[in-house]
Amino acid sequence: MSVEPVSTPENDRDHWRKTTRLMFGHLAVWFVFGYVIHMFVIPLNKITIPVLNFPLGFYMAAQGSLIVFVVMLFLFAWQQDKIDRDHGVAEDE
């Protein structure tokens, strides 16, 4: 759904509110996978991934967080593009 660019204070506030909520949501997920998971590496090491035979804490610290970060980048770009298009401020318009 493409919307004509309308620069009204209400549209700008709604766009900024949605963008801020998206940003803080992704920062929270980043914080969890960047710091919180690593604080629990030792208890998580008691759980073993069946197929790989790796301790879960080691896997999350070495690979799991990186995979989540890459997925988050693409997801954030897609979600932000949708917000921009809904408010008529997408870059390709």
C-alpha cells in the first residue's frame, strides 16, 4: 500500500513513534542476546544440543548471538521500510 507523502505534524509524530518503538524493541533483543545470554553461559552449558553435541551456552556465545544479529538486521530493515511506506516517506518514492 503506497501512501502519498503527507507532511503533517500528526503523520510525523506517528511515524516517529512507530520508528522509536521498533528501535527500542530491537535494542532490547540485541541486549538479551548480546549480554544476558552470556551471563548464563555456565548454566546453559549443562544443556547439550543433540545433533551437534555442543553445550548450549558455548553455541549461543559463539554462533547463536551472531545468527540472531544478522536476522535482526534484515528484519529491522524490512519493518522500517514498511513503516516508511505506510507514512509516505520511503526512500524510493
